[in-house]
Amino acid sequence: MKGQPMNKSQANQLQEFRRLSGGFRASRVVLTANNFAVFEYLKTPRTADTIAKKIKTDPRATEILLDAVAALGLLRKNGPRYVNTTLARTFLVKESPWYQGDMLRHSDQLWKSWSGLDEVVRTGLPDRSGGRDYEVFIRAMHNNALLRAKDVVGTLDLAGVTRALDLGGGPGTYSMELAREKISVTLFDMPEAIEIARQLIAGSKLTNIYPLAGDFHTDDIGKGYDLVFISQILHSLSADDSRALLKKAFAALNHGGRVAIHEFTLEEDRARPAPGALFSVNMLVNTMSGRCYTPREMKAWLTKTGFRKIKTKVLGETVVLTGSKE
């Protein structure tokens, strides 16, 4: 009945509903604060007026923004001064090894394409209005992979692996992790990605990574590998293109070699967990035919390609599938 008071359970449900439906507000505040690099200026306490002068913004608007960022837990306010919290120091200051600012800049670009979701759903076509800064994208992938690389590579059986291919390896984050295991790694990706990867690899001081520029759909990816590693690539492809890429990987492997696929995980109904289902929307918005796939789907592709001894390991919101060329 309309006008009837809510019980406690319903009130809690309403609060959760509002959190979900209004999440864009918090996201936009954090993205904007990152765009203006406010966290770089708040390693020590400063006032809103001081920050406004540093970043050349309106003082009133800056104060309101910083108050909101503080309310979200990324800044601490003491009197008129603001300073980074541990959360901001860990993820939003460039010298941190866990820096995620590039990922936020990429998310800011995605904001524009996601804003066209109504039209994407109506037409089934991706949104191209926002454009894309390719360097931001590749560096964002490095931010993301830094948080996962050690755990992902730690799941792999590397016994007997002396030569590996990081296929579509972008910034080379996983290549570096594999190289630390004394493996010779070929990093294969588009020329623009390879150029950025070279800069990142140079900082690692590793000398056993060999960048190779090309398009894995059409160009030779080499052969004689003991391991082909494919991380976060298949979700950008159609099922047919994914199967074709796995056939190419199979042909590039030595007998007894292995393939490893790293992807977002989805239950068989594809309606959970939320990260995988939402990332499928990201692929809907940004690609012609990509989406997240279930482990069962990917396992079927591996089996049909000829891989055997297929294993699956769930790592939080992602999954690793491995198979052997017998």
C-alpha cells in the first residue's frame, strides 16, 4: 500500500538500491579528482585555495570537490586542510608500486562510451563517440596487471618452460613476471603497444624479454614455444576469432607445450558474478562482437583445438585455464 512505512529490512534494501543506482556520483568525483592530479599535491596537508591555485581551478568548486573526495575516504580533512589517506597514497600517487591513476584515466574515457549505452543496446553497435587514447589504455592495463601478475603466473606449471610467448601482452607486465622465472619471453602486440612496453620493460632491468610487433590475427607469431600465455584478450573477440587464435597458439607450441588463458570468470548462466557480467557490457559498448566467456565455453574451444589435460583455476574475479599440446 502506498504511503506505508518501510520496515528495517526494506529500508536496508532501499539504501543498497540507491548505492547501486547512484554509484556514478562517487565514480565521477574520483575520476575528476584524478584528472586534476589532486592526490599528487596532497602528499602534505594543504587548503582548497592552495590546491585551486596549483591546478588552476575555481576555489569554491575545488573545495566542494575535495570535501566529497574526503567523504569517500580518499582524503582526510583537518580544519581547512586536506591530505591523502592511506588508500590514496597506495593507489593514486605515482611513485606507489600499486599506482592506479592510469586505470582511472582509462575509466574516464570509458565514461564517454558507456554514456551511449542506450543507443548501443538499441542498435547492437559499439559507441565510437568518446575516442581512445591508446597510451592511456596500455598504461591502464599495466596498472591492472600489476595487481594480478604474481598470483596469475604463480598458478602456472612452469616446469620445463624455457621459452614463452605473451600473446597480445600489451605493456609487458606478465612478460616481466615470466622473465623473472628465468624464461625467455617473446612479447607480441601491436607496434603502438610495443613502443610503450619497451619503456616499461627498460625500467625493470630485465634482459630476457624480446618485443615483437604485429597483428596476431594476420601476422606470424613465431613457433617453438613451451608456453603461450593469453591474458584478457579473448573477451575482445568473437567466439570464432577466439577459436582461430587458439589454433594459432596450438601451432606455435612445441609438442608438450602449454597454453594458459587468463580471463574474467562467469557462471554458466553468464549472470554472475557482477565483475564479469559488467565487463561484458564494456565489451558490448566498445567492440563489435566481444563479451566475457564462461570457463565451459573456453574449455570447449581448447578441447576442440586439440589441447588436453585442461585445468581451471579461479582467482577471485578472474580464471586461468591451461591445456597441453600432447
